[in-house]
Amino acid sequence: MNSDRLVELLTEAFWETLHIVSVAGLWTLVGGLLLGTVLYITSKTGPKPIPVVNAPLGLIVNIGRSAPFVLLMVAVVPLTRLLTGTSIGTEAAIVPLTVASIPFFARLVEGALLEVQPGLIEAARSMGASTPGLVWRVVLPEATPGLIRGFTVTLVAVVSYSAMAGIVGGGGLGDLAYRYGYQRFETEYMIWPLVILVVLVQLFQILGDRCARTLDRR
């Protein structure tokens, strides 16, 4: 194929990948932040330990984190069809990506919140702060740099997952590399998607690290 066709396909695949990563990343940010905060609050060392809530949630998160993404994509096909009406394409790829990424990010959120200095929590408690007020006004602001670093790691994983989703019809750069680079043995269609994905990951990492350093008050 000529260079114009290569550029056209790469451009289309890039925007598909960016759409998949952006939407899945947004849902992961919301879902993972909520789930991770609940895990933190109900943990043994959290503001309000509730073992009967923390244990099953922790088990679900561990199962979600340990499931291979390729198998998870197949397992959630019924959910994907229910939400999107199809099991292939860019919109369909967002569902398994989100399901796989939320548990991953939730554990990182829990870890970041647990690193907040106990002295700050005790000081807020002594001033009469409620559990929601403590979490919202003290714990989350103090843990913001760690949360950003955790989300950056998660976003990089989402980019990697999006490439795997492309192999099973999810669209994007992974799909382009598989259909043209692997199945048709056209090397440039394998190399350029890889280069673009690497650059995209580096940009996310640099941006995340810079934001975390800017907001780190230590």
C-alpha cells in the first residue's frame, strides 16, 4: 500500500485508540476512585472498619485484577452486548477495558489513601470531623499526588489493554497492526502502531509525573 493509505489508516486507528482510552480511562477514574475509597474506609486501619463490607469487595477486586484480560473480554461479552448492542468495535472494547481497569486502579487508590499520615487523621478527628468530611477534606487532598501516579500507571495499562482488544475486533492501533501487519505481513503496519503506542504511553507518563510533582506538598 502507498504512504497516503498508511497515513490514513494510522490516523483513523489513532483516534479510535484515543477514544477508547479516554472513555475507559474516565470510567476507570470514577469507578476506581469510589471503590478504592470504600476499601480504604472499611479496611482494618481505615476510619470506619467494616469487615463484612471490606472482605467481599476485596475478593471481587482481587479476582478482577488476577483475571487475564483476554479471558475477561470473553467473559463480559454478555454485558458488552447489553450495554453497546455488539461485542466488536471501539465502543464494545470500552466495556472490558473498564471492567479490567477499575479493580486495578481501586487497589492503587486504597494504597495511596493508606499512606496518608495517621497524625493528620487524628488531628481531624479531634476537631470533630465526620468520616465523609475526613476523607473528602483531609485524606483525598493529602493523597492526591499518589492518586495521580496510580492513575497514570492505570492509564498506561489501559493503552496496553486497548492494543490487545484490537486483536479481537476492538478497533484502534492494535487492530490495524494485527490485520495488516500480522495477517498480511506488511511490516510498516506493525512498526508504526507500535511506535505511536510507545509515544502515547510516554506522553501520559510525563504528564502524570509532572502533575504529581506539582501537587506534592511534601
